Amino acid sequence: MENQLSVNEALARLPELEGQHIQVLGILSFGFEEVCVSHFPAGERADGYRSSIWLSVGTGSLGFDREACRRLDGKRVMVEGSIYAATPTMGCGHLGGWPAELLVRTLNRA
């Protein structure tokens, strides 16, 4: 498995990391239309969601622990999972605004 990556590092290496299991360190946003991890520190973020990765849990019966994620909203977290790039015709996440998606395996406070 890859070492811990920042969000910007993961996005910069997305072509080589596609489909791989990685660990990403960033700031969790857990809201109605925004479930993502964003680059830390904020001063190094690109505009919009270009320094963020959408988080998903797939289509099975398991999901996010919503109360735990609400408590972690705005805090530094370590997210582990498989990363996938947006397709050329559709981005990731709500309204396709994110450049990549992380299929989450674990999410912990960093």
C-alpha cells in the first residue's frame, strides 16, 4: 500500500494510482451535498473542488456512520480506500464537481 498522501499528491498522481488502495490525509467535509476530503493546509488548495476527493461507500448495505462523520466534519482525517478518476464526460460526486472518488474502507481522525 502507498504511504500516506496529501489530497493534492493523490490527485497529481491519479493516473498511476487509479484503482489502487491508498491512504489520504485531509480535512473532512460531511454535508448534504458535500462528502469529501480536502487538501490541508487550506492555503495550498486549488479553487473549487480541484483539491478535494469525493468520498463514497459504494452501493451495498454498509454506509457512513453519519453521527461519527458529523463529529469529524471540518477536522483532519486519514481516509483509506481505492481511488478512481472522474471520466471525461462526468465528474465524481454531487453534480460531478470532483476530479476523483475514493471508495472508503476506513476513515479515522488524524
